[in-house]
Amino acid sequence: MTLRHAIALICLSVCALSEIGLGLVYVTAAKPMPYHEEALGRAWTELDPGSQAVLRTLLNGYGSTHLATGLALAILLWALRRRAQPWARLAMLAVGLPVFGATAFLSHRLASWTGAQVPWPGALALLVVFVLGVLLVKPARRDHS
């Protein structure tokens, strides 16, 4: 394994594990994160039960998206590393780029619209690490016999 390929696998592993961790946090969230309350301009306890139910459902759905993305990336990493499947690189890009890109964009937009301390720099950093990992992956050689 080359250094380039090892760095790629580390980058993509960090992304997969981060997505799984983020997904678990949001899937199990009973209430919004502090920056969500800051963006709303009110505390969770000030919201009516219907609004709380809607927000909790959206948060848990957001978490399930990240959890599924992390698990899919982990499976694709296995396919790439153990089985040298040439399609795994493109599949990783198809799975990860929409989620990492949307998370970075939407979290930055929330911060700019509301002034809340949204952790968008972390989302942007994860997007950069993901793209770097995909670019550094050495595609499997095809047998042209």
C-alpha cells in the first residue's frame, strides 16, 4: 500500500466514523442542540408540544441520514480496501458528496441567516477531508487482457 493510498483510507475512515458518531448523536437527540435553540431565539421548553415533536422528528431524521451515510461509507471502504472494487470510489463520491456538501452549505447558511454559533467550520473541514480522501484513493487496476 502506498502512502497516498494510506492517507486516503485514513481520511475516508475519519469521515465514515464521524458520520456514524454524528448520526448516533442526532438519532438519539431528545431536543435540539444549543445552537438550534440560539437560531430559534427561544429555549426548547418555550416551544409548544407540536413544535417540539416536529423538531425532534427532523433532528432524528437528520441523524438517520448521517448514520446511513457513515455505514455506507464504511462498507464501501471495505469494498475498496479488501476487495479492490473499482466502482467503490465512485460510489463513495455518490454517497458522501451530497451529504457532506449539503451539511456544510446548510449549516453555514443557518449561521449566516441567524447569527447562531453553528459548527459549520467542522462540516466544511469534513467535506474537504472527504474530497481529499476520494481524490487520493488509487483506483484498482483493470486487467486489460
